[in-house]
Amino acid sequence: MDSPLPKNSTTQTIAELRAWLGDRLSTAPAVREQHGKDQTWNPGAPPDAVAFVHSTEEVQRIVSTCAQHGTPVIPYGTGTSLEGHFSAPFGGISIDLSQMNHILEVNTADLDCRVEAGVTRKQLNAHLRDQGLFFPVDPGADASLGGMTATRASGTNAVRYGTMRENVLNVTAVMANGEIIRTGTRAKKSSAGYDLTRLLVGSEGTLGVITEVALKLYGIPEAIVSAVCPFPSVEACCKATITAIQMGIPVARIELVDAEHVKAFNAYSNLDLKVTPTLFLEFHGTEASAHEQAETFAAIAEDLGGGPYSIATREEDRQKLWQARHDAFWATKALMPGKESFATDVCVPISRLADCVTQTQADLAANNLYGPIVGHVGDGNFHVVLYCDRSDAEEYKRVKEVYGRMIDRAIAMGGTCTGEHGIGAGKRSYLQKEHGPALAFMQEIKRALDPKNIMNPGKNAAL
């Protein structure tokens, strides 16, 4: 891993920042460790200090100071990312944006809003509820909207509402030279200049620090119907999903849960589901249209051996179901005490989804590895949570090999090494394989916008 330019003096940077941040600059070991290690087995590394900011102007002042001394800058939201995005392999200053949590404006007539980067998706939706609006991108964790933008997050609703790429109108960001920019307007479309918004969405803090985000909003559906449908196999689940998408059913969520995850859900979330591959679904619309969608899918499922098909319309029942899905990581972790988790994802065209999932399952079984699978199968994205005893060198080797083959398999099928987790530090080695010569152009953009390589070095396409 290449390092940024040599730091003039991190000690000097910290001294200058402490002079005006005071207690909001922490060098406490516990705080630094928290800001350098995520929830997976990525090794992590603590920053030299953590700055808790309150405004874009404070971020600008910190970045300008770090640029002067060649000190790395690592943005931090809520710490829910899974690929080592906020580790600090070269030390530096972690900028914690969680206290920038103000909803700045909501424009109900235009279905948009502007928020500070530390606002979480649950906070925004609680604020919007009384106005009949909601923001649909739901990665599971109560992530910050700045972090979701930086990692180009998606989640369970992406099949209908899209990812952060489709739902961010513009961002305000502090660039590596300390300048503040806003990348667009509130207009629904524009042909004016390069699309800097899309450049920063998914840049993972390697080009600038996102401090504000303008987002699209949607009306809360009149009716929401959730459903659970067991199937005889993962392949049958995937075929039902493909048929539903090809028929144009506007399904809002369609989540694959393999048998191992169902077993974990039953134990962790006190459910009583049949232990077999299962689809969790949700349909949005009017009372009539939502139920019609659910009934149409029930017919598809029956043709593929699925059922019995159960529907939930009461909010408390729906919430219990989806909370179990969101707790998938913790549910499987509870079954594997003492082992480290390695959560990863790939995404393929939906026509290849069944092949990719079943081949991955066969590889796991052949290598005697526990790797439960869940997936946002409506857009071809699935996750494998691998568990490993790192002290067992032979098991560790098998996990890494299966992991690598899964990514190779997805890329060979016309897919990507990550549908939503991002590259971070964990998947940098796969960028060349996926992008080929295009990676060099990404690195040229990085050099142009961050010539000192201070912005989250060692991540994504960073040098």
C-alpha cells in the first residue's frame, strides 16, 4: 500500500487544531481505536486524533491545516461501513461528522431536502413522517447520509427506488485544497458541465469530505404489504425473482434469505419460519395495487414450488420481519461465538444470479465453511458472511480462497466485486481486475484533485 507524501508534522497539526477545537479534538486511545476499526476482520488502524466538527467551515479549516502539513484526513460518519473505509493506516486526523446532524431544508412541493452529513436515515424519516414523505434508501444500519453518499450505499429498497447514486441531487464538499464546493442545483436534471455529484458519490472520502447532501424524497405509500415465501431451493428463489422483475411487478423489496440465515433469524429474532431458502418481499401502492402485486407474485411462487405464502399488513408485523432481516449479521454472529466475521458482497446481472449463488454455495460446502447468504436479489446483489478462526491458518487460507473465487466468478459473469459495500481498504486488489485500463484514469483524477494524497489514503482507487 502506497503512503501519502511524508507528513511535515502530525504533532504540529494536532497542536494547531487543539488551539481552537479544544475538547472537540481527542487523542484518547479508546476514541482513536473506535474511529479506526470497523465491525469486520479488516485489521484497522487508529488515527492520531479525532476531530468532532459542527460546520462545513470547521471541516474546511481542518482540511486546510492538514494540507499544509501533509497530514492524512479520514472522514467518519457512524462507523457502520464494512470494508475498512475509515481505518487510518498512515495515521492522521479523523473528522467525525456525527454532530453535524441538522436537517437544513425540506421542500415538500419539489420532493427534495438538504441535510448535514451526520443526519442518519432514521432521523430524516422520523422528521419527514408528518409531511407524508420518506427517504427510501435503506442499507440496514442507521448509517449517516453523508457516509451513505460517500460509499454509494443502497439496500433493501434499491430494486424500486434505486441507490444513493440515483437519489442524491448534489453535495457540498470540502476538497483536498480546502475549498468548499457545491456540485449542483435543486433542478431535477442538468446538462451543465461535468457531473461532479456522481464523481463524489461513491468516492469514499478519497477526493473530498462531504458535509451536506441534497436528496430526492418520495410520498409514503398508501398501502404497504410485506410477505414471506419459503422455497425448495435458492435456485427457485432466484428464478421467482427474475420472473417477477421481467413481468414488471414494481416490487419494493425482494430479499433472499438462505436456510442458514433463517435458522439464525428464528433463534435471534424469535421467529418461527420454515428452515429453507426464503424470500422476504414488500409491495407499495394503493390498497388494491399492493395486494394485486402480492397476489401476482404468489402465483409465480406456486409455479416454482414456493409456499405457503404469508402476508403481513400491520405495521408492527412488518417491522418485526424487516428488523430480523436487518439483524442478519448479528443473528449469524450469535451462532458462531469466538469466530471473526468477514462480510462481503458481489453483484451480477439478475439472469446470472442463480448460477452465481449456487456455485458459491457449492464452493463453501466443498471447503467446509460456514457462509450464510442474504441478498437484495431484485438487483442481482447478494452478501456472504464468512466466519473464520484467524489462528487456524488452514481455515483462514480456505476462507480467503473461496472469497477470491466468488469475486472472480461475479466479474466473469459480467458483474462487480461489490454492489454496495464499497472498496475501502478491503477490496482494492480487485479494482484492476474489474476495471482494467480504466483504473489508471481513476488514479489520474485522484492525483489531479488530491495531489498530496491526504484524503483517506490507502482506500478505493487512491494511490
